[in-house]
Amino acid sequence: MSLTAGWAGRWRADPGRVVLVDAADGRTVTARALDTRTAGVAARLSAVGVRPADRVLLSCGQSLETVIAYVGILRLGGVVVPANTAYTAGELGHIVADVRPVLAILDDPARASALPQPLPLGAHRADLTTLDGTSEGWAALDDAADEEPAMVAYTSGTTGRPKGAVLSQRNLSAGAEALVQAWGWTPDDRLVHALPMFHMHGLGAAINGSLTAGASMVVLPRFDPAAVADAAAAYDATMYFGVPTMYARLRDTGHLAALSGLRLLVSGSAPLDPVLFQAIAVQAGQAPIERYGMSETVMLTSNPLHGERRAGSVGRPLPGVHVRLGEGDGVEVTGPNVFGGYWERPEANAEAFTPDGWFRTGDIGELDADGYLRLVGRASDLVITGGYNVYPREVEDAVLEHPDVIDVAVVGVPDDTWGETVAAYVVLRTDLAADPAHAAQIGDALSAHVSSRLAAYKRPRRWTVVTDLPRNAMGKVRRDLLRTPPPAM
């Protein structure tokens, strides 16, 4: 059974159930309407020439119409190619030239001019209304085989050119079903969805999980702390997914307590520092569930629904997933959710998989006696100073224990003596950041702070105060933008 065949079966079993709510204007979509409208999208796509296994670029903001377009592509058997709405012409051009979609669905007509070459079937109108509704066209629905491609998800590209991870119907189904089982997701749940709809978190976890569980979603057009709090209360929400920067903003604006009535808070896509973990636990009344996933794998591990949720850990393997530590403590995984390879990248595929077929995630990890996984860092982020290995996450956790620091990123910068030296970029509390004298002295204070927490070779030798850290759309720090040597303080 294809991913969408299961969804359609749930819609028809309870056609009057509300499955989508627009938080901006209160519009609702019932299961019957979602069945009809997504079938209409599939029919219209078929009428203009999209065929099963054709790639369709989808680059749209959060909306009910984006959900409907996404599901319609999948129901036709098309392959969704999500793309960040903030991509420049060059970034979008790389994806289009690489994966060669037959059609682009965009939410801004001006962005169609950024496409680097004419697509076989052109670019759709911005408001998506030309796709939505009924159609006299016909298309076979929900008929894709398990191993047929369903998505080409491009890696975030914090280093190098993004690669397209080809995920099958089975990969997406397995990923969603594992979350439904692990998190006790039921039709009675309602998720506040304020995540981008061009990333695995917003698509593979939030949308696919909700529809697989037969649950509902409240869709926000963008993340806003007050809007999240209002939606949680107004629509009797039970779940919220966010990235750490979202939780930080909820904390800093005093809205974390508004989430105390929800049964489940999930954090992912970037490390959640222990200080913020504790703030969520206290102010929202429950420890968040930190989980671990990738574009290539949907979701891999999670802290438990029932049991200890450990700060700094991404938990145990999800149902069907197996995790081990390979050479250099590199995290390797296998399971029905793990993709089969990158789009037209045979050399990358040879490097990405072990001889026995496990995927090398590129993350460095530690497994404790209870099977909880802690991510130490990315192999590509490893700092080697004087022959010693330094993992940025460990240093960052130590720096974040200082009460004046609200954010930090650690990188290695070239050094004639040590090969690399450890450099830290820190964001100070707002009331301190405006004080030049304090900023000038913070390096000495932080050096003293970490001296009792870290071995000498792990301690930053350079400290730079910044107003914020460069991050991608999912909150991951762009360390590549920080690696030019900062002035010493």
C-alpha cells in the first residue's frame, strides 16, 4: 500500500473529521474535502502532462494550499522536490539543473524568473489556486509501489553543493509509522504546524505523521511566538514541533507557559542545549522530546514518550531503526526509513554506505549503557588542534552554562602552530550586548568559566561577540560562514 493509499482510507472512514485548520483565518478542511481537493490536484497535474515518477519542484510557504499540493503530487505518484522559499536564483538553479523537474509550483510569481531554464511543463501560478479544486481530468491515484521514488530531498548544504536524497514511498511510510508508534499519535491529536514546508521536519514528520495517524493540523503561515501560543489555546492543540531557535524565542517572549496544556513537545533539526531543555521543562511543565533525523532518513531516534527524556541526548532508535557506532564513533544507521542513495551521485553513494549497507550519517556519537544516543558533532565540524580532537558540541555546552551567554558556536580556525585553534562566537544577553566594556572583557570571563569544565586543548583561544549566529532555515548554524579567523579578545 502506498503512503497516500493509507491516508485516503482514513479520510473515507471518517469523512466529516476536520483535518486541516488555517490559524490565520480559521478556514477548515474536512477529510472528505481533502480527499476531493488532493485528487483534483493530481488530476490537474496529469492533465498538463505530469506522469508518475516525474519530479515536481515545490517551493511554497506554509499554507493549507501547500499541504494540498504536496499531497496531490504524491497521490499521482509524482516525486516531490522541496525547495527553500528563500533560495537565490543560483541555489534554485542548482536543484533544477540537477534533478530536472518537469514542473515548478511556486508561491511567488516573481520567483519563476529565477528558474535557470525553461521547464518542460512551465511554472505554475503563485497562489496555487490553479491547482486546487475539482477537475475534469483523470488520474490513477494512490497506486505507487513501495520502492517507487516519492521525494528528492536536498541536503541543507552547509558545506559544498546540496545533494538530492531519493526517498521511496516505503521510506516515507516507515518514517511516519515509526513516529506514530513512538509518540502515541492518535486521531485525537492536533499539531500546531509552524515549520517550513520544504524540509523533512515539516513534511516527513509533521505532515506525513499527522496524516498517517489520522490526526489534524493547525497551520500557521510563519513562526511567531504569540501566534503559536494563541493557536495552541484556540484550537485545543495537543502537540507542537519546533527547532531550538523557536523554543528559545518562545522562552524569551514569555510564551512557553502557553504550551503547558499540550501533551507533547518535540524539538529537532538542530541540537537543543541543556539550559534551554531545562527552561522548557520548567515553564511548559514537561521535558521536551529531542529526536534525531536527516533528509536521508526521515527520523532515526527519539527520547521516549514514557520514560526518562535526557537533556543532551536524542534518545533511542525508533521502531525498525538500527544504530551503531563505526570508525571514529561515526553514527551508522539502517532501517526501512533509510534512503537508497543520492540522485545521480554514484561516487557519493559509495562513500555514504558501508560495505554491509549501513548509511554513514556523518555525525559523531556516543551510546550510553541504556542505549541513548548523544550526538557529539558532525565529522566535518571536528576541530583538530595539536593532534587532539575537539568536538564543538562539548565546548558549546560548557560555554552555555555561563549566565551571560544565550547562544554560541564553536569552529576551528587555521593556526600556524596548532594546525587549528578553537574559536567561539558568542551571543550575549541583550542587556549586556549593548555594553562595549562588558563585551571587551567577556573573553577573560568565559576563559575562566570553561577552565574548570574543559581540558586545556578544548578551551577556545579566540572569543568573538556577535549579535546573532548565521543559521539555515531549520536553525542549524552555518559554521562555514564562521571559519575566517576572528580577532582575538
